[in-house]
Amino acid sequence: MKGLFKSKPKTPVDLVRQTRDLLMYVERVLDTRETKREEKMIELSKSIRELKIILYGNGESEPLAEACSQLTLEFFRENTLRLIINCLPNLNLETRKDATQVVANLQRQQVQSRLIACDYLEANIDLMDILILGYENADMALHYGAMLRECIRHQSVARYVLESEHMKKFFDYIQLPNFDIAADAAATFKELLTRHKSTVAEFLSKNYDWFFTEYNSKLLESSNYITRRQAVKLLADMLLDRSNSAVMTRYVSSRENLRILMNLLRESSKSIQLEAFHVFKLFAANQNKPPDIVSILVANRSKLLRLFADFKTDKEDEQFEADKALVVKEIAALEPKDNK
């Protein structure tokens, strides 16, 4: 007879509500009977897995737009995201992965052409503080980092992170001894500084002094090869972006910046040399070089020209050769300026 009374499959709304109730239970109840808590944790893992299947499909069928829309609306109607973030340390590894994927997917779900995750995060922006500080917890760092990168797809959320005191912490997170966590922090840092062009340009202009002081000393002059390589590549990406032209002009007018780039050009690593060249060429191509920049280039002219004579890429690269020829021409033609 049991087969006649099968329970109705849960709707997306029911499933979110059940997940929320279980998360509230897990967050609230720490000293209950071990067996009851274990049962609830198993239920919670199952619920989060089912949410993931609705959002991603099950391998055989694609996700249904209407179900995703209902799930998203209910998820952000109340504090389910806050509960998931707070409870993540209590979940097992597989459930943490599922929860991270659910949170990531929901940042992209549109309901009536609106990204309602963005509205929710603007009203609950302190959640970004929890996610950023997650880099200090080895067990949580990669899950919170993945969530954070998805959340900063929203421009207003990225602006909050850029303008927060936490931004300074990334210079240390990128150099954490745990390679995976350091690489994850570097990926988030890059996303923050390249995704939203107008917001990044505004941030770099307003925070130029402290930002590049930290960038130069902690990243470009780091003793860690990978940190230096990633940093000089990201620097090239930032300065070559048209929206950062004012920042680029300021950067290439500094003798200290030029000194650092010339040291990177002398590195034994070909990839660091190449990335450094993409920044160095901006100093050489600047038609309004300050006198002290000109005098440094003139003083080092013969060394630079010797370096570029042997400077080649592994594969044929017409653009690189054209840039190099231009740099060589500029340096060869330099005349010392009066330092007035």
C-alpha cells in the first residue's frame, strides 16, 4: 500500500525553505543529541545537492528556466545566503563544494531580467567581509574565494571590496605559504582590478599612492618568482587598458617605477622579462618623459640596447618585434634634458 501514497516531489520553493530550516537548525543547535544532528546534516547535504541539480541540470536534462527563477526568488527573499555562508564550516567537504556551486550559479540567475542577487548583496554587503576574511582560514579559503569571485561580478559589490580596508589584505594573501590559497587570492585580486573598467580606473586614481607603493614593494619586488611573474603581467594588463590611461601616464613618470621595471628586464626568467617589456615600452614611448626618466634611460642606453639586441620570444611575434624596434629607436634618439 505504501507505493500508493508516494510523497509529491518538492517544488523549488519548498526545497529552499527546507534548506533554510535545516541551516537555521545547524546554526542554532550545537549541543543536541549527536544522532539527531547527524540526521539533520544528512538531510541538509541532500537538500543542497537537490538545489544544485535544479540549477545545473542532472547530466541528462537541462535546467528549467521557471524552476531556476522560482528557486532564485525564494533564496533571496530571506537570508538563505547568509545562513549558507555562516554554516559552511559545519558542512562536510562535498556539501561545501555543492553549496559553493549553488551560490556561484545564483549570482548569474536573472528573474524578469534582473540579477536579484545584486540587490540582496547590496543590502547585505557585510557578507563580503566574511568571504574576504575566509582567506585566513585554510579550510574555508577556496570555497569562500570562489563565492567572492562570483559576487564581484556585480559592479556595486566589486566597488565595495575595492574601497574597503580589506583591499590591503590581498597583498599578504597573495603571498600566503599555501600555494592553492595564494593562487586563489591572486585570481580574485586580478578579477577586482580588471573586470569593471570604470570602477577600477576610479579606484586606482583615488588610491594611487598607497596602492602602487604596496604593489611595487610586496609584489613586483617579492622574493617569490610566481608572485613577481603574476604581478608584472597584471600590471601590464592594468596599464595597457585604455580606461586607465591617466594612471598609466602617472606610473611611467616615476623614476622608482622605472628602476623596478629595469631590474625585472634583467631577470633570468624569459616570461618575467617579456611581461616587464610590455610595461617598460610605455616608459620609452611616453612623449612627455620627465627629465629624470630621460637621464636614467640615457645613462643606461648601451646596456638597454645590448639587452634588446638579444631579446626574442620563443615563437615568432610580429607585434613584439614592432614594439621592440620602436623602443630601440626611442632610446637611441634620446637627448638629455635640462633638469629644471
